[in-house]
Amino acid sequence: MQRSILTVSVQRFGAPGAARGLVEEHDLVAVEEPLQIRVGGRDLALTMRTPGHDAELAAGFLFTEGLVRGPDQIAEIRCEPNIAMVSLRPGVKVDLDGAERNFYVTSSCGVCGKASIDALTAVGCASLSRDMPKVDESVIRALPTKLREAQAVFNRTGGLHASALFTADGELVLLQEDVGRHNALDKLIGRALLDGQLPLRSHVLMVSGRTSFELLQKAVMAGIPVLAAVGAPSSLAVKLARRFGLTLIGFLRDDRFNSYSEPSRIRRKRSHI
């Protein structure tokens, strides 16, 4: 079984009470290793990820890149150390020869196979219902604390991104962690895909860090109507959210947040005068 955490020796400078402020200790770091995703025996993509949930990562990647439309198109995902081998159902065809499918994905940013917002429409992404779900402002403000409390590996290493799926009432449904924010989201969407739960039209997605175009792309592909993040969105992420009617929340703290699109889903507490 591959490990997600590794113990390493460190020299800690400025340690109180230590001779000359230096002490030798052990520290925990998040593991980062390559995963080769193969489809029908052919290499498709290489991503640097935290080992674990590799089948979900491969399934989520194939779905969010528009290569498969549902779990019924996947016959099997077999995982070996640093390799995920996907077998498709008979008759299912994917374009592995297209130049735009020459993927190399890094743990920091990811390379998106979609060249533009219009391409999402071309693969069947429709605008989200702007009426549902309704989410209380207090529920949104509570998400960062719930995310931190659920991040088991981050709490031990401080080195992972997370994607968490909540109900509109703030109940945690699923959380995935990875050194790459896009991998964490692919693992989450991949699990939902394999469980037959897509699209996730009644859920709220909470992510650590900032929100980029590729994270918005994956959320739109999965039909997620609300995406909240502790960091800032990019300009293209805002444009994509407004194009497809997704509620995009940034700079989320326990006491405040910004809504960049579709604030109508946010239910404010009425003041009593």
C-alpha cells in the first residue's frame, strides 16, 4: 500500500531552549509521486499527485476532460503503484490521437484540455439552474472550519489542498486531499461518478486555496451549483461562473466572504428591527 505521509529528519532553527537555537527532529511531509493514467493500454496523462484514491483520480480526470460521459462507459480501473489503467466498455471511443489530448499535468496548476469557455458548451455543459439550491449565509461561513477539521493529512503535514462536498445544509458528504488542487477535485468528482451520483446539482463545493479556470471547469462539468474557496478567484474563473450560472464565493472566512456571481442562491438572515 502506498503511503500519503512520509517521515523525514529536519534541523529546526530557532527552537526555544535548544543549544544555539538548533535542534534535530522529525517532521511529516505529504508524499508527491507521479501517476500515469492509461486508457486501453495507451498513455494519456501524467500527473504529480499524493498516492491514494488513484482510481477516483483517473475517473474524475476522464470525466472532467470530457472523455467519458458516465460510469457505464468505464469497464474497469486497475491500479498498480503509480499507474492507473482504465478499460472502457466495448464500443466506447475516445480520441487519444488529438493534439489537444497531449496532457502533462503538474501538481501546482494543471494543464486544461479545454481551450475556451465555448468548448465546455460544445461537450454538453449546460447553464445551471439559478434557483437551486438555496444556502444559508451561516452555512457558508461555517464551511472553512468544517474543512479544516476534516483534513486529516493536512493537519499532520500542512502540505495538501482539499476539495470537500457538502449538502446545502452544511453536512459533509465527501472530502479528498492531494498536493494538487485539481487532483483533489478530480478525486472527489471521480468518486461521485463511480457511485452514479453525478450531476451534483444540490451540493456545495468547498476548496482550499484559490479558484482557477480549471477548477471552475471541473465544477461545471460535474453540475455543481455553488463553489466556495478560502482564496481569490481568477478573472477567467469569474467569467466562467457567470457564463454557466454558478455561485462563486471567494475569500471565505468565518465572518465574511465575497460573492462573484449568482448571489441569489445565498439566503441571508433577516434582521429583526
